Amino acid sequence: MRLVDPRTPLHRFLTDRDHIVRWAWRTQPLVAGQLADYLARRPGLTVVRMRSHNEAYVWLGRVAQA
């Protein structure tokens, strides 16, 4: 299953407000603010941030071994 149809014209990125990339850019500050609120309310909460699939696989491997 693909999240984005590769046949979608490139101009949709510029014209469609809800294009997945534009949506991510638009909502990122909201999510960052929510995360900051959660961390302030729960100082002991562990947050794991990953920037790639590989980082996620490595982290999951370590968790599975623990």
C-alpha cells in the first residue's frame, strides 16, 4: 500500500493544501508544542526520536533484546 500515488502531478504539491508534505510542514509546530506540553507535565516520560527507518529498526532490535 502506498501513501502517495506516484502518478500524482507535481503541481498538486504546490496547489493542494492537504498534500502530505504540506500537511506535515503545516502541522509540525502544533505537534512540537503538544510534545513540549506532555514533557512538561510528565518529566519522567521517555521520548525516543528517530530520523530514519534504520534508526527505528536498530532501536527496536535493542528493545527486543532487553
